[in-house]
Amino acid sequence: MNPIIQPARNTHRNSYNAPWYAIHLDNQGHITFASFLAETLLQQPTAALLGQPLSAYITTNDLSHALLDSIMATRENETNFETTWELTCNEMTDCYDLFARYISDSDSFVFMFTPHKNEPKSLQINTTVQQFVNDTLTESRIDNVLTLLQTQLARTNIGVFCLLLQQPININPSITASSMDFTGLWIFGKRIPTDIFASLKELIAFLSSQSTNSITMQQDPANFGELPPELNDLLVKRFMSTGLRAYVTIPLQSNNSQLIGIIGLFSPFKEWIEAIPQSTLSSIHIVITQLYARNHLQAQITRLQRLNHEISTITNIAVNHEFISHMCMAAQRIFDATHVLFARYQPDTNNFIITDANNPQNEVILCDTYTSALFQTPQRFTNLQSPLPEIFTQISAHTNATVIISAPLQRNNMLVGVLLITHIQHEFLTQQDVTYAAQFAEFVTSHYRQQQLSNALNESERRYRFLINESSNPIFVVDINDVVIHMNHAARRLMGVDSMDVLLFKSFFSSVLQSEWQEKRQLLESDTQHKLTWQSEITNQLKMQQIPVEIEAQIIKHERNTPEILISIRDIGQQRESERRQTLREQELAMFQHITSIVNSSLDLNVLLERTLDIFDEIQFGHMLGIILINEHNVPFIAAHRHVPADLITQIINSPNIIRGAIDMVLSNYDSQMSIYNTSQESIMTSHLIQNFGNMIGAALSDNGKHIGIILTSRPFHGTTPFTPRDIQILHTVANQLSRAITNARLHQSLQVAAERYINLYEDTEEIRSHLSSIIENSPDILILCNRTTLTMNILNKRPIIMLGYDPMQIQNLDITILCHADNQEQFALHIERFKAQPSYSFEFSLLRSDKQPFIGLISTSIVNKHDILVVIKDITPMRQLENRIKQREKLVSLGQMIAGVAHELNNPIAVIRGITQLQLMQSHDEQLLKDLQTIDHTSQRAGRILKQLRSLAQPQISQHIAVDIIQLVHHITSQYQMVFAEAEITCTVHTHPNETYIISGQDAQIEQVFVNLIDNAIHAMRGVNHARELNISFIATAKIITIFVDDTGSGIDKSARDYIFDPFYTTRKIGEGLGLGLAIVHTIIQQHNGTIMYQHRQGVGTRFIIELPTIHAPRIRVAQQTIATEFYYTICSKIRELTTTPLIEVESIVDQHDLLIIDEQLLASLQDSPTNTVICVISRTTATMPLHNQQGIIRASVQMNELQLKQQMQVLVSLLNQVTTNKE
């Protein structure tokens, strides 16, 4: 593009450069402005002329007032002053054409004059234009052409106005909305910034209005085409205020009818405009359009030439801290830019750091997402006054730019920076320049990357040259005559040459190979190829031996010197040896890859070892092969072998030291001090073994530094090649691979074992969890999680709490103190504070059922976590009653022994008394004596019955149990009591269900004794009552239990006597009516039949006894013991009875069939095979731990266990017993 033409001074008035004399006057006739030609004519600058009267410089035949008056008269008569006068200026008189006009807007006058010419105006114009056409034939710059056109037309008092577009556009109705930009504006041959003349919008509107006008002359125009009114008024006023009278516009169109601009010819002297021929206008149009096309093309060529030149220049610039400055200055030279800046993008802070080539100080400008996105593609920005990102505002303020071209520099599609090309005149940067800027930016980016790479390569090359100079590679320089002009030391050593004599390079070749060198040299000298590489052989002059080499020759052409050939020779003897080794190495690698794939193909250790030996067989590595591994007990064993004779295997197996010695021998090769078994080497260095094995090598198998075995191979002494270091290396490599594979196989095997163990453990855990869940749910004890702070309850099992009459949902989350009587709250609070502080705590306390009946609870607590306490409440009322009974039983045992002795001693005297009495009654006696004898007989019988009861109480009879139908037995007993019931007015009713069976296993006589005693007690209790006397015997039968209810409507039992009714010799009757043995005997018989009996007070009147007896089909737990019957034994039995409803029967001997064996820990070792389906409870007196036992079904209980631990063990024991009894069913 053309450079900026600096306009003349006072460019704020375009008429300054007018080709005629122009003077502006104020309303007093004083000078306010003079054009350049007027300043020249008057020989005064405008500054000196300001305020001076016109008459001081211009006169008209001494009629100066007449000229000024004529000019001033234009204001009054509102007409133009136009004439031809002689004027005197600077004592020079000449004839001038005059024109003056009054400007009302500024209340001033414009006065124009030019020398008068008598020649025909059209002829002058044609001559001038023809001269212009001739002068422009060799001119290519649009500025010079327009200046030349103005210079030529100035002779004809015509001014030139030209407005050119940067790019041709199509002429269409929407041209006003089209995107236009201007390459320049020329007025009077001077190029001026378009924005000084008018805004871009006004210029576009003006050009659009004139683009379709025909070439016609306009005088004193009222409008300039179809323009907005305000713009039209502005142009009209400007036209008039400059003193212009007429104009003609020429729309400039390219060959393809595209608009490229407009040219206007105007003058204050309308005769000159009127005299312009149409052909003249066509000539001007042709010259300008052709020049525009050439200039447009030349501008692109110039841009491309500059671009190529600067690219070539930048190519030679090193990438350093000044590279950005060089890049900006190059862009400034390419595009004639006023400023070129580089904005480096900082993605981490979203900032741009602006660098100005003319001002090296950096400026940081923040940007937003829109700004960074705006710079992703090359763009041209002209309207910098519209709302744009801050970066444009700051750049415009910094550079006074009116146009900016942004060209992003991107690397790997990431924005690195933006090249910002600016100019103070927007027409000097066109839209076409955007493409060039993008190409330049792309090259700079590419060059920057290449230069960075080149710098690295140059550095490498510098080092390489240094290494070449010091290298051992032979280097020769040979001239065109084949004379060696230089060789380095390495070359001299290679060729065996020490002298400095003239040598021909071909002399280093044999006669056969010299012709080959000549052919190569001719190719280099003919420029067919600049560089050749081939392999050949040269002769060492000293040793006279052929050396295989690789020759690299290239032609080096100097600007002034003759060409030379640079030859580099490399001894490839070692290379060929290396290639051979490389080939061998590749074969080894292929073999190793094959080995790796094989050893990793299986996780089965035996398969892995066999496949490894298969590989050695495949490559015929050795004659005999063996793999020795070390197990987890540090014992070596032969894991796999191949081709080893059977007798040799037998010898090795029978002599373990051979294997140990082999391992130590292999390990000693790694470290002379390394040994595992410290075996003497003589154990394996026998002549027999050496003769059998031959040459033998081995490698250790290791896992993370731990030796896990060795691998051995051997070859016979004769008929095979010995092992080489390569063979040893191969063996070690295979050993490393095999070590990892063995480790993986063992790990896989361990994982399989562990997985099976974990599966079994999980199944056992799930089974135990299920059992524990069942135990918790079915536990007879109340389990509560109690909050340590609020004491609210979380009921874990519902059944026990329901048994107490409570609704679990209603008492859930209530205070635990609701289970305690109000009178005992203070004492209960003391226990609460204790179990809050202690990890575990147990105490007995009287609690309440839902019906407010008290029961004795054993409360055990354990702190679960900082929030909860596990509270276990066990109803031990039956246990305490049982304890009392046990104590009573112990008393009875002592009492029974005494009673047995007493009964035995009394039985004989009573038998004698009764026998004598019976004999006397057979004889005749008086009435009184007979009555006395009868009294004695009755009394002795009663004494005998008492003794019989005492013996049955003291020594219960043990007899074989039989099936007893209780219903038949009861009906038989009640039938015998019919007369008694009738006499006592008692109604006896037996209630049964027709579909139920009531058969138990027991002694019918003892069961009969139970019902007889209960019926006797009921008859006695109903004597003397005034209400209905009823005796009801009811039965409820299940598969395992028969429940019997014996109800009467008698007087009942006093509350104070209820706890002692089953004690022997306790009676509420009068003396002589009973000994208190009836219920004691009943209680003893029921216990002997594994049943229970309990008293229940009836609401209203009467008494109820509830008897539970197992049916004949009910399961029973048979207990055998091999332990001392201590209190702990009875505790275990008691715990079992609490946790199950199945009767517990103690067998006499371990040989009898039993389900549970309770045995001391000391006797466990002497236990032979325990019967199947038998649970063993081992009593430990030394430890409270609960170790696992190898056998299933063994539970350990210790006297040192606390209540909770023992209960947990017994729950597991009962669960196992339930499984045993279920299996038997």
C-alpha cells in the first residue's frame, strides 16, 4: 500500500490547497484566511494577513474601494459577484477572473480569482487531460496520479475530489447497508484522513447517493443525491462556503461493473466545468480505474513481497527476549502501521500483557471471556468509538489508532497471544490485510516453534561439531582432483598414514573398489546428488588389511573456492559385530517374550513348572533340568525335573544334603557368604554326581530378596558345547521371570485357600449371626439398650417383655425406672449411677410386672459405647425358688436318711403290735377290750401308712417307666371317690378334648399318688364352705407337653403359707389331721417325671394347681457327666433348663445313650471317640477365655466367667442341643 502523504499545514481547511487564489473576508472586509496560492501571490503567510484589509494587498486601477464594495454588495443583493478585472498584487498587474459570494451562516465573504485565459476552455481541458494521460503511463502510485491530475487541471481552474474504496463492491439498492471501507480521500491532489473530512457513516451515505448518478454538471446544487436531510444540508453548506459554483461527479466502476469509488471535478468558475468534454471524463475514468486495478494488485503484491521479505528476515532472527520486538517491527514494516503491539495471553489470570515495539514497558490489561473469544480468529476493527472491550479502548488511547487488525498466535489450538496492528488512518489497513496478518501470525508462531527447536538443534550441532573434532571418527576433505587436503587424527590412525605427503583418496581403496569411488565422486560433482552414503572396504596402509567401513560423502561448494568433498568414514566392523549381536539379542528377546508369555499363562504351579521345562527342551538348552523349591517350612524339594535318571532321583531324595548343598552352591555364586543350610560342598561334589551331571549351571529363584528355590541345568562333558556367559545370562533371566510367576502362582493358591477359608468363615459367621439373632429374639431374658443420658429404653426382644404383661410398643423409649416400684426408686437410682460408671455391673432388684406383681430380676449391664448401655433383665424368681428347693432338698436328704433309719426301727415294733392285735381280734373278748383292740389295730395301721409315706419321701423308688394314659388313670381314681364326693356334696368334673391324647412316660402308681393327694387336699379344703363345692380337672395337650389344671372352690391357701406348701412336714391342718407330706410327695414325683407343678391363687375363692408333664413323644436331653457334681455343674444344668423347655434327664453312666456330656478339662484328653450327635461341654477351672476347638460341637465353660459370658456360652450350647434333638426327631 502507499505510504502516508503528509498534508500541508492548515489542513483543517481543505481550500488551502485549492488551484486558484482564495481569500476569506469578514463582514468588515478584513482577511480571515488565504489559500496557499494566495499566500504565495501576496508573499505573506496567513498569520501575517489575518485582520488586514484586502485593499492593502490587492488594487484595481486605483479603484480599490470598487472591488471591496462589489464583494460586500453580495450581502445586500444576495447575488454572486462574478467578473473579469485587472488586479495589481505586489506591483504586478494582470487580468483575472473574479468570483465572490456572501456566506450567511458565518457572516463572511469568500473571494476567488485566477488569471484570465483567452484560449478556448475545452481545448485547454483536452490538452491538459491528454497530457495527464501521457504522464501517467509510467506512474503506478495512486497518490502521484491524483496529484498529477490536480496539477494538470489546476491550469484550467478545476479542483479534484476523489474517494476510493478499499475493495470493489456490487452496486445494488442495499448499497447503503453494505459494509464499506475506504482506501483514501484526496482533495486538491492531497490525501487527507477520511474522518477529518466526514464520518465513515457520512462518507458511505454520500458514496451511495453518487454511485448511480449520471455524469452531469451541477451548478450551485441544492442537494447531492438521495441523502438524509441533515447530511445533504451539511454538504451543501460546505460546498457553498468554499466558494464553489459547479461540479461534476464520475462514479468509478471496474471492468465487472463493481463500484470502486467516485471522482469529482469542481470549480468556483462554472465556465470551466461546463467546458469539460464527455470524452475527457471518460479518459479520467479509464485512467483512474485502470490505475486502481493496477494499484490494488500492486498493493497486494507489495504486501506479499514485504511479507516474504520480513518472513525471510525473521527466519534469521534468533528466538530470544527481543524476538517479540523484531516481530512487531516486521509487522509494522509490512503493513505501514503506526503501531504494532503484542498482547501475551495469561490464561491463569485471564489477562493480556501488552508489549509495544516502540515502548518496551509492559502494560497489563484485564479481559473477560468475551474478549478472549473475540481474539480466537483474525479480525479487523474500525469503529473503535463504539462499545468494545477495554483492551481496544486502551490501545486506541495509546496509539491514536482508528483501525486495528488482530491476528491470534495459537499453539495446539490454544491462544498464546495476539498481534495487534494499528494505524491512525483506517484506510491504510484493509480487510485483505487481515489475511496477510493471519499468514504472518501463523508463520511467526510456526517459526517461533521451529526456532526454539532450531536453537536446541544449533546447540546440539555445536556440541556435535566439537565432538566431531574430538571424535575418533575418521574425517577427510578431498578436492576435485581427488587429493586429500585434510584428514583428522582418527583418519590417520585408520589409514595407517603418518606422513604429510600428497595422497589420493582413491589410493585407500583396492583396485577393484577404486572405480566405485570414481562413480560416486562423479555423481557428487554433477549435482545429481549432494550426499551419498555407501559401504565399502578400505586398506590400512600400515597393516595392509581390509577394513569394512561406511562412507558418507557430500559436496561442499564455497562461493569463491573450488568445490570440496567432505568424507566421513565409520569403521563398521564393530557395527557388523553389533548387528550380529543385535540379531542374536533380538532372538533372545523373542525367546524371552515367549518365555514370559508361557510362564504367565497359568497360575497352576505344577503346570507352570512343566511349561518352563518344555521351553528349555524346545531350545535344547540343557540335557538335564531340575527346579528345586523351598516350602514354607524351609525344606527344599524337587518340584519338577526333566531327563534326570530315576536312580539319580532316588539317590537325591534319600540324601537331603544333596539338595541343600545344591542350593547353597548356587547361592554362593551370588554371594560367597550366602548360605541357607550351611551344607558341605563335598556332599554334591562326588565323582558319581559329577560324572552324571557333567557341566552344570544354576540360578536362584527369589521373591523380594527371599530365596524360594533354584533352577539347575546340565550338559554332558563330552559331545556338547560348554555353557557360555550368555547361557548363564539366559538362565538368570528365565529365573527372574519364573520367580515372579512362582510367586504369583503361590499367591494365587494362597488366595484360593484364603478365599475358601473366608467363604467358610463367612458361612459360619452368618450361621452364628443367625443363631445369635435367634437367641436374641428368643432369649428368655429382657434385652434393652438404655441411653446413658436419658435412660430411655430400646427394647431388643419383645417376647420376654410380653411375658411380663407389658406392650413393647407402649414402653418403647420410656424411662427404665417405670419397671421399678415407686418406693424403690431412690435405691434403684444408686444402681443406675454405678452401671453408668462401670464397664459391667450386675445386681438383683425387685421389679414390677404390668399387673404390679413383683418379681426378682437379675440386672446385668455392659457399656456398649458412650451413648448406650446394654441392660439384661433376667427373671430369677424361679431360680431363687429353685435354690430354696435345692436347699430344702438337701435338708430332705439329711432328713430322709434320718427318717429311713427311724422308719426301719419303728416298722418292726409296729408290725409286732399289729400282728398281736390281729390275733387277739380273732378271739372272743368283752366289748370294752374288743373296742380297745380295734383302736390299737386302727392306730397301728395309721402308723404304718405314715412310715410308708416317710419311706417314699426319703427314698423315691426307681422303676422302669411305662406309657401311662392319664385320662384313664384320673377316671379310675375319681370313680373310687364317688361316695366320698357324694358325702361331701362335691361335684367333680373331668374336662378333655376328644382329639387329643394324654399319654406320658412314667410310673402309674406314682402318678396315681399325685392325683390322690391333690383330690384329698381339695376335699379337705372344701369342707365347711357355704358356696358350691366344685372340683374341676382339665387337660391341654400339645405334641410335647400335657398341662393339667386342678381347680377347687375351697377355702384357698393363706398368703403366708404359699411359699412353703411344697416343703415336707409343713401343714396348715390341725394336729392329728396330717403330717404335711402330701404336696411334698407330689412335688417329688412330678420332678422325677421331668415335669413341673406350681400353685396359682385364683381370683375369688379356691385353689389351682398347674402340672406340666412331657408327653411320651417329647424330646429329652440326656446328660452324662464326667465331673465332680459341684455347684458349677448344677449352675450349668440350671442355665440349660432356663434356656430350653426340653426336659433335662441325667443318665447314670457315660456308656448310656446321652445328648450332652459335661466333662472336666483334665479328662478331655482321655476321652475316646465321642458318640455322634453329642454336644460336649468342657469345664475349665483355670481360664475364662473361649478358644476355638478343632472339633465341632465342643463348648468351653469356665468357673471364672462372668454371668454374661457364661450365658452366651450356654446359649450357643442350647442352640447346638436343639440341633441334636431336632436331628433325632
